[in-house]
Amino acid sequence: MLVIEWGEFQEARLPAISTETTLTETTPGVEAPAVEDSAAQEIPSAEGNAVPAPPQAAAKRAQLVMVETDRLQVKIDTHGGDIVKVALPKYAAQLNSDQPLVLLNRNDALTYVAQSGLVGPNGTDLPSGERPVYAVEQTEYRLGDDDQVQVDLSLNQDGVRIIKRFIFHRDSNLVDVNYLVDNQSTQLWTAHLYGQIKRDSFDPNPSGGFGMRSFLGVSTTRLDENYVKYDLDRIAEERVNFERPGGWLAMVQHYFISAWIPDADNLNRYSFRKLPNRDIYLFGFTGPAVQVQPGEQAVIEADFYAGPKNIFRLDDIAPYLELTIDYGPLWFLCLPLFYFLSWIHGFVGNWGVSIILLVVAVKAAFFHLSATSFRSMAKMRKFAPKMTELKERYGDNRQKFSEEMIKLYKKEKINPMKGCLPMLVQMPVFISLYWVLMESVELRHAAFLWIPDLSVKDPFFILPLVYGATFFFQMKLNPPAQDPTQQKIMQMMPIFFTIMFMFFPAGLVLYWVVNGILSIAQQWFITRQIERGEDKAKA
């Protein structure tokens, strides 16, 4: 109870995060303030010298533009054209809550925004940190009967008209971010597109007690590796820089990501860094120089994704982006298991029932391997009294005890490895199942019987207690340890695992409970078969 209360106490101590997005750089009705030195560190460098910002930019007034679709609720700050808030209406912030989950936000307690701009000789974002204030025709956009909604932010720069266009699509968390450059000046226009995620170190999914902590950090794809991840502590120690054609970068947390996907045909420079003396991390890319001759136009493109780690959607957005659903080194086993789980859910419509049926199917597939293991255990349990007798007779002579034990194994045709090897073969599959259930956003707020949410702990601790009971009965069916110290440790194991599983997601505990019950049933059935065979032989 102390451990449980400590975990809840730690969660209660977390600071309350306001969902209200504020205009921190500029306030409506007030001219843009002078830029601090720290802001200059946020703008990525590019070749060439940037031209000064047009004097009329500072006189314009920044506004927040609200955009609402069936999958996204977004706020865009006209100062820089940054996405400063993203809410996901398909996912509730809390169980039984009407408020959507807020993924990106900017307020006094939290910084998590998606920035983009143009840097270089004619860039709109200057090395000093000064950024443009765009004009906009309206401040509210909603997805209507059309399949997309378009938001245009405009800027005039010494004869060059720049439109920063956001395109939102129906049934999609992907946003097209395009720069339309119309060069009506007499000079060559040159700039680089950059996109970056600006974030502090706040963890939205902290874990207390024995709870599992999911990965929080940035991931990407490199030429030498399809998937690489860096936690925040590593980025704080060393800056990461590399180049590659195409690619992507993603800010990863439990169940959700935000990601920049630049043009796949471009050679992009990636940079992950922490600002000195500030709790701010910048994960970004910079594209190649784009040149627009006088009288010509050009379009510079990138995509931004904010939403769940849904393998069916991420797989279509960019190569290897689905690997942000981090199944670890056993991903090649996890993927077919997840697809099979999803296939079952398509029939039964409940994730709890789907988990049960998946475990039943896996146990059936390994039935003969398990049977071999359980038969070996049953035989060893039968000869446990003889082992105890040998222990008492040769307890002080370990070498003699080992020799007599091997003789007994040969005489009775007992092979202890037959009990271990089949279980070792199955372990990778059950570890894979563990990670599939841990990483599946589909289990978030999925109800099953008395459990309102399979992605968090059982509120009544019924499943952990049932698991502890199954663990205890499984131990009783197995041959006892010969060493007294080992016996005491094994007696404590059900208690230890029960306490630990109290903090695990209920979906994971359900999987272990079903697996334990099926193992007990199979082991009992095989033991009864062996006993009946012996009775017939005696008769």
C-alpha cells in the first residue's frame, strides 16, 4: 500500500499544465518586441548573409489562427508562422473527458511547438533571431464539405511575395507546409527551408514505483541505420549533425509523435541540440538552397505530422517512420503479432477479448513444445523425493551428489534440458507480445469488463492478484528447488511479481494472466496423462 500511495503521490506533485496557448513573442495590439540573444540561437544557420527584415514587418500585429478538422485542432502564430498548439479530438485527454488530448502547446509552463521558416541570403528568419509577422485574411478555419482546408499567411519582401501555406486534409494528421515564392523583384532570390521542433524536457507520461517509463526523445533515419533514437540526456551532452537525402525527424513519446518530413528528393542537413543554459531542445532540418530568378515562381515543400503512432498511417507517410513504434530488437516478431491482433479485433471489436484470443492462438501454436517441457517437469517432480534423499545422503559432498544425480537422470531417462529448451524457444515470442501491447495506442482508453482503460494499471488490482495466484500454482506444479535458499527465493517470487504487476498496464497483465491459466491447465493435463500411464503400466 505504501508503494501504491507513493506512486499516486508522485503523480499528484506534477505541475498542472495549462492548455491555454499564449502569444509569447508578440501580443495582439502591441508591436513586436526586441529579440533577445537567446532567440538568435534558435534560428539555424545557412550559407550566405541574410538581408535585413523589411521595416513594415515589425509594425504588423501577430495573431493566433485557429484551424479545426476532424482529426486536428491547431493554432498557428502569425509571428513566424509556427504551429503552437495541436490537439487531437479523436483522443481524450483523460478517460471519460470531453477535452481532447493536447500534444503540442506553448504557455508559461510548457514549450512544444513546430517551427519553420526560410534562412539564407534572402531568408525571412534572420540570424539575429528576428522573424517575420505574416498577414492573414481570417483567424478561424474549419473543415467543411471539402476534403481539405487551406490557410495562407502572406508576406511582402522587397518585391518578393511569399505565401506560407498550410493544407489540412480530412481523416489525416498530416499537414502540408508549403512556401510559394513569387519573385517580382529585379534580383535573384535565394533561401533555405528549415523546419524544427522546439521543446522542453517535460515528460507527459512519468512513471512511479515499478511502472514502465516509455521513451522520450527524438528519432530519425540515417543512411547507415533505418532507425536511430536519442534521449534528451544524450542530446544535452552532445550535438548531433548529419546529412542525408530525404529522411525525417520525430519527437517521440508514449503513443504519440510529431514529425517533420522534408522533400525526399533533397539533400537535407539535420541538427539535434540543446540550447545552453536553457531547458529547450531543438530538433530540425535545413534543406538545400532554392534560387528563384526575377519574374519566376517556386514552391518549397515539407510535411508535418502530429498524432498517434498508428502503424497503418505512418507506413504510408515516409520510409521507416513506422519504426517510431519501437518494438526493439524483436520487431520482426512484433509486427506479425500486431497485425494478427488487429485482425482478431476486426472480428470481436474488443481489445481485451482480442488479447485473450491472441494468447490462446500463440499457446496453441507452441502446444507441442510446451508439452515437451511440461512432461520433463512432471518427471522431475515425480523423482523429487529421490533427489531429496540424495541431497540428504551426499549433502556435504557436492561432487558425489552431482555424480549420483546424473546416474539417476540416466537410469530414469530424465533430461532437464527438455524442460528448459522448449521454454527458451517460446520466450522471444512472449517478449514480443509484451512490447506489442506496451506500444499499441489502440489500447489507450480501451475498456474491458471492470477495467476502464487497458493502457493503465487495473484500478482494483484484480488482475495482478489473479496473476500472483497463477504464479503460485505454477510453482506448485514444478519440481521444487533442492537448495533451501533457492526454495525461499522462489516462495517470494509470486509476491514480488504481484506487487510489480500492480503498476503495469492492465492489457499486459491480462496477457500474463491468460498465459498463466493456460499453462496451468496444460501442465495439469499432461501430469494427469503421465500418472494414468503409470497406473496402467502397474496394472
